[in-house]
Amino acid sequence: MNEKSTLTREKYIAPVREFYESDLIKVITGIRRCGKSVMLSKIREEIAAKSPHVIFLDFEDTATLSAIPNSLALLDYVEEQRTDKNALYYVFLDEVQRVEDWAGACRTLRIRNCSVFISGSNSKLLSREFTKELSGRYVAFRVRPFVYKEIEAYCAELGKQASIMDYIVWGGFPKRFEFDTPEAQRAYLNELNETIILNDIITRYGIRKTELFKRLVNYVLISNARIFSARSVADYMKTNGLACSITTVTKYIAYLEEAFAIASVKLYSKKAKRELNYYQKMYDEDVSLNSIRVSDGRYDITHNFENIIYNELLYRDYDVRVYNDGKREIDFIATKGGKTFYIQAAYSVAEEKAYEREFGVFRTLDNAVQKIVISNDELDYSTSTVRHISFKDFLRADHL
């Protein structure tokens, strides 16, 4: 996403705004290239409009990192800039993980009358590991790739069209929309994938069995919106000639989650009134992580469709689980503001069998809970007990 864009992503900035004057370190986190640096820039511009006391350092700039390689140099630099010792200074540190003992510097700055904002791409900042590094003296804000409404707005700025099918296949990483050809977009997404897997995970965690890890990653990312267990993944790897323990599978999947490449959603059994911890569904942070692994052009539209609905629900702040009572599975239980929704995701219900399958799963369930089917069909298939929402309308809505 271009820093000169007028798309402010107010959805993400609004919660940060409440902490502008707080001494808590503001951590902007999320998968690589989802727009964290641009968001940091927008916040900086907003604060600079009301205060002259703004300090910004981008440690992706080699010259900056050479001049300020460690925490002592960083503290000295900020202190030199603080000409008014009584004023609150706003300190923005992009790619701060490159600085030696960056966490120590941030902890010190916050007690020197500085409001500190940080962002970075290393998995240490992408994951929950900064909890330990910053000793609880922080508040984290998660940024995600574009949802469809953001894609429409950004493409309008660029003078381009944003089709729903393009979103289903290639997802919402912001910068890809700046490229004019499918070939250039795919090249960009492939490079991003390599960076996430190689730099953010393999290098960070010192993974030695790189072939095993890459094969597992490919299997997980191309199998989004499906039910997994660690044992089933280990069995799959074994049948493909790569011995892999359940412990290793669990560890590798945790690495993917820490880098925000995937999210695992536990199954909820109403009968047992508990989460089934040993089974879960995996969703890709962006469906392009599935599509770039397809070589024959037969993109996984149906599972990407469900994955996008999941991502959109998270963007709208719904708590999302998967329903399973041993006899049937409902794609999502979405809860927000005391309201609960049962949701089925189906690319089409035009055929009678598909209609019966998707609508029939709600039979005998409590009518006090709203039941919804989301499909790509234009016709309204709503019944007296089940509301049908077209995918197009769902993408452009603010809530269910």
C-alpha cells in the first residue's frame, strides 16, 4: 500500500488513537506487508498535525541502522532530539527489531516522557514473543490484509477495477494492486511467501529439516478451511515419505500461527459444551497463500470462499468458532455484542442437493439463534427460519 494513499484504514487507527498519550508501548503487528508501516505513517501524520514533537526512524534504511545500531545509540539520538524536556515526544520506530536490544530501548523511552510506537516484520514482533520482551508494558494492535471494501476503495484510487473473483483467488495483500499484470502480481506474492517462510520462520527458529517444514507448510496452506488434527497431518506427511512426529507438527503449525500465516479455529461441541482441542480448522491469513501453490489454474474457489468469510468476520470483530455436535458441522458460530449467529458458507445453493445440504444442517437447531447461509448466488433463497445473504452484499455490509 502506497504511503501517499488517502485510504486511512480508520478501522485500525481508531483503537490506537485512544493510546496516543499513553506511556504503554504501541505495537503494530500483523503478517508481512499487510500495511503496518503505512498505518504507522498515517498515525504519525495525524499526531504531527497537532504536535511538533515527533521523532521517526526507519531501520530498514541502512544508513539509519548504521548510525543507530543499538539501544544506547537509539536512546542518545532521541535524547538529542528532545529539545523541550517538559514536552511529551512521540517516537515512531519502524522495523525496530533490527536494533540490538530494541526492547530495552523502548522500555526506557516510555519512562522518559515518550509515547512510543513500533512496528516490524521479524516474527518476534509478529508473534506473542514481544510479551516477554516488553514485560507487559505494551498494547498490541493487529493489522490484516485488505478486506473487500478496502480493496474497492484502494483500487478506485488507482483507477482500477476490483472484482470479487479476483479477491477470492488472489486475496488482499495491499501492494499487489499496484501491479498491472497477473504475472507481476503472482511474482510479488511468491516473493512475499518466500520471505515469510524463509526469513520469518526458518531462519528465525533455526529449522534444520527445511524440506519437511516446507512440505508441511504447503500442505497446510493449500488445505485451508478444512478440519485437521496434528495426527492427521503427521499421517499425511508419513504417507508421502517424510516421517514427522505429532510434536513436530504441533510446533511447526505454532510457528505459522506466530507469523500470522494461518489461524486455527477450534471445533465447538454444543453437546459437550466445550471446545474439541484435538480437532481444528485452519484458515489462511490471506487466500493468496493457497492460490500461489496451485500450478494448473484450478484454484480452490470453494474453500477460499469460506476462508474469506472467516477473515471478513474477524475484521468485523466477531468471535468465531466452528460448530460440531458429532453428527453435523456448521461452518461458523459468530458472536458479537451478545448476539450469536450460525453461518454456513456455500459457493452456490442453486442445485437442489446443495440447497438441502446447506439449509438442512440447521434443522432442529434453536430458532432463537439467527441462522444464515452466505452464497455467491444472486437469487434470495431465504426461508422463514434461515436468512440467505449474497456474497456480494455480505462483502459490502458492516455487520450480519
